[in-house]
Amino acid sequence: MSSKTGVVYLASFHEAIRPLQDNDRLKVYDAVLDYGIYDALPEELPAHLQGYFALMKPNIDTAKNRYNAAVENGKKGGRPPKEKPE
């Protein structure tokens, strides 16, 4: 199980699940955060909430991939210094 320090939570996620009842909204929050931080797919998410997660997952995956690429590029040391004109 990998552990990250955070997860991207978009305003569209909030707008989509805000109208849900508190207990359903909490289940979706937990599913999003568990997936984003620990890569854990929701196992017991009720069928009527699975669509919310399915729509959010590609955005979380894209954000994770961009972050991981940035970390890898950062390990390369950055751009070499420019040559000074003589």
C-alpha cells in the first residue's frame, strides 16, 4: 500500500456530491481519499454511489500521473545552466 501526502479534490467533485445525504457523502469522500492517498479501490461502495467514484477516478489518476512525472523529472536535477555569451 503506497502512501501519499495528499490528493487532488476538484470543485466539480464537491458540487457533484454536495446534494447527497451526509452518510452517502461521507462514503464517497472516503472512497476518493482512500483511492487518492492509498491507491485502495472502494470495495463496499453502494451501487448508487459507484457512479460518482467512477467519474472522479480518471481525474485522480491524471493528477497522480502528473505528480509522479514531476517528481521523476525533479530527480534529474532540472534544466542545465545556460551558457554565458562570450
